[in-house]
Amino acid sequence: MRLLEHDTRTSSAGDGTAGWLDAIETAFGPFALCDRDPDRFAGRLRQERRNDFRFIELEYAGHGFQRRRRDVSRLDDPYCSLIRPTRGRLMHNQNGEARTLEPGRFYVINHAIPYQTRPELAYGVEAIAFSPAALESRAPQCHGFHALDGEIGRAHV
């Protein structure tokens, strides 16, 4: 078990941006920050690795994330995530489709496909990250994004 924790409120890295991006890239691979608002900038990450799974708690505000094509090409460990937002709404744009992720729903996201996120205000999420192969063996026509019904039932692409 490996544990990674970072909180910009307790970070010693100036305004927290450099330390935050370093923690995010250590946990999830290459990313860029976008739509940064220094007055609201904050982030907290807790990730626990157990074998091929990552258990994640993430909260952030005052910025979004962008995974560009060049970031995907440098991704050593492609992964998908089953996520459950816990607070706030997140604008998620992938494959030219804009979606709003909301608490009380479940979503599956393939992080090896470029995307951009932006929280409306503060956003919190719990997630389990895993290898795409685990999903593709059960759903061979897996898309980059699925919204699941509240009971983890039917998938909506």
C-alpha cells in the first residue's frame, strides 16, 4: 500500500500551484492546469494504491485540469476511473462533448483520452482508478465517458 497526500492549505510551496501540480502528476500522470483563479485556488488529494487499484479522494477549486494529446502520449500508466462526485458540479469536456458531472451520480472516465475539466465552484470526488483492460475485457466497445444511473445500472454514453 502506498499513500500520497497533498493539501495546498498546508503546502510550503508558495501559492501551492507548483506543489499541487507535482502531486497531481505523481498521482495521475501528466496534466496542465487551466482557468486558474488565484483567489480561489485550493486543492486536497488523498490517494492510496493497492496493487493495480487507486482509491482517491480529491477536492479542488479555482482551477481546472486539462489532459492534452501530448500528456496522453507521456502517460506511463493508462487508467479509467469510476467516480462519484461528493460536492459541487464539474464541467467535463471530452471528445467534443460537454457534460456536467453532479453529486449522487456515478461516472466512468477513460483518462487516456484527452479532456478538460472545470468546477463551477468547489468540487469534490471519490474514485477508484483501474487499468482500462479490466473494463475492456467486459465491455469491448468502451467509450471515453459513461454516466451511470444512480444504482450503477444502465450506462449512458
